[in-house]
Amino acid sequence: MINVAIMGHGVVGSGVAEILINHSDRITEKVKTPLNVKYILDLRDFDGLSYSDKFIKDFNIILNDSEVKVVAEVMGGVNPAYDFVKSCLKAGKSVVTSNKELVAAKGAELIKIAEENNVNFLFEASVGGGIPILRPMVQCLAANEITEISGILNGTTNYILNKMIVDNMDFDSALKLAQDKGYAEKNPAADIEGHDACRKVCILAALGFGKHVYPEQVKTEGITDITLDDVEAADTFGCVIKLIGQAKKLADGRVTAHVRPTLVSRDHILSGVNGVFNAILVNGDQTGDVMFYGKGAGKEATASAVVADIMDCAKHLEARKYLSWEDGSDNYVANDIDEKGKLFVRLKSDNYDELVTRFHSVFGTEGFHYVKNQFTKEITFITEEDFESNINKKLAEFKDCQVKTIHTML
């Protein structure tokens, strides 16, 4: 029998406890030994549960119990999770977590501590909830050099944008609906400002490219400035707007990483990913694009990934799983690089005739699609592919106009 402790009994933690306790026979059959939930750490009281006797409020009980071999951290946040996880690893206990904030901020350090103490630190549930993505990257795509990772990494923002696109619902109304349905938190900042997707990009980039990427190194924009006018204008060009996280490996060994609203052609596979679903494209030099798709969050899906990691640790108490990367550096992420691409642009001015004249003078009339609307006094277009600095120099000619740009994936 292998003893397990769970730190946190929120949405995910309760799901982990229920799976381990209610499906113990199935798990024992697969692990070849029983897994016993010995402790559940939480400061709150949970009376009336079939496992209420397992609750404790003192972390040191778990830390000092040599019989506990595997610990699941499902509290969320960096503190006190970081100190608890680090202490468990140093005490020779394997740790699994669904905590993307912790892994994005402290992953390289915790992986190193796990290696030094010959234990495992696993975090499949930290990206994509129940979508298998980290193990396939390490194992199934092991023969590939991964060159790019991109996708829809946050179900809440995808749901909101989908409501704006399909139901013509404004941002505030779509956000409220997401909150009413339980898809968005009361304080939705981590989702709608892009921080959740940023943390997932950090983990995916670190695992895919081999060095840690820190959240502050990722250019991050949310969807709070996206309007129904943007959605309608994008539709005119046969596109939808998605919040896309992306990391690319450069020829010099550095990477670029960002999260931002992106214009996606309706011909692109990501354009059809709707509702609370996530989709992650991993590009390998041998396989090309491989897509991982499914619900990126939720109690059951995330808890199932945590339990799978617990089972994996139980099977490998005397061996290490090589899910790791090196520490990063200040100059590893090259977000100052001048990349080539296309921008979706909306220009608006009260002096519409002068705007049209200047537009034709700066951008010409050949080689790209544009729409002029004299009623809204606006010109909407997708630029020709060019270095972003060159495009921005041209847009600087319209500093007295309303200028809005959105990156594209075309």
C-alpha cells in the first residue's frame, strides 16, 4: 500500500479525493498496489463526508510522516504552495500539482530539487486540464525537434469570444454569462487579461524547448479591449478573433513567447475551436503540426490528470520520470526581435476624405484587401507581410486618427 496526501480540498482537490477513494479498485488494478489517502490538508472543516476523518490543518503532519510517499498540491497560487512543495521534495516525497502559477514561476527550481532527492515532480494537469499534452510532448514526440507551440489555452476567454462572434453579445454581457455558468471566476482578471494563458505558454515553452520561460518574459495581452466592432470587422475578412498563446524557437537558440488576441482565418483549424474548449498545436520537425484538443478545465477533467500523475509516481517510487528543463536567463526570450507578419488594422477619423487620401498614399492600393466605410468613417485592412517595425512606421503617419491593430494568424 502507498500512502498519499492531498493539499487542498477545493474544486480540484475534492475531485482528486473522490476519484482516489471512490474508484480505488480500478486504480489498484492499474497501479498493482492500493493507494491510500491518508491526509487531506485544508484549513476549513468538511463534516458529513465519507472521508471527513482524513482532514488535518497542520502541514507538518504530512511533512514528518515517512509513510506518505506521494503528495498532491491542489491549493493554487505560489504561497504557501511553493514552500510546501519544496519541503516535501526535500523530504523525499514525490509531488504532483495542477498549479500552473507555481510551475510557471518556480518549475525549474522544483524540478532540480526533485532530481537531487531522487523523487518525481509531475504537473500534467497544469496545462490543458484533462488534455494529455506534456507526456505526449516528452514521449510520443521525443524524436522531433519542437519548433513552435501555439493554441487556445484558456477556455473562459474562448467562451466569451465565441459568444461575441456567434451571438453578437458584447464583452461585458458575455463575461457575466461565463460567470453565471461557472466558467469565469468572480474576479476574472487572470483569464481575461491573459495571465492564465501566459503561465501555460511558459510551461509548454520550457518543456518543448528545454529552458525555463518566466511569466514576466512573455508579452501578454488580454481580450478586454476587443469589441463587437472588431468582431464584425474580422468577419468581413473571413476571420474570427481568438486569444492565442504562442512560443517559437529561433535559429539562434532563443525563443519568442506571447499571448494576444489574434485574427484567425476561418480556414484555420483553430477557428472552429469554440466554447470552453482548448486546442494546442505542437509543431515537430518530423511530424508537422499535431493538435491536442479538449476541455481545458473543470473538476473531473483536471482531477483525472492529477490522479494519473499520482498513479505514475506510485509506479515509479524508485525511478525518476524525465519531465524537466534547465533554468532560463534574462536574454533567452527574444521578444524585442523584429518579426515578419501581417497586422489587422482599423483606421478611423472624423476627416474621412483626408483619411482615404493619406491611406492610399502610405499603403497604396495593390496587393492587399481593404474595406472603406464612409458611414463609420473607417478603413479596415490586413497589411501585406512585412517586418512589424515597418508596418508601425507607416501607421505612425496616422497618429491623429484612431488606430487599432490586432495580430493575425493567416
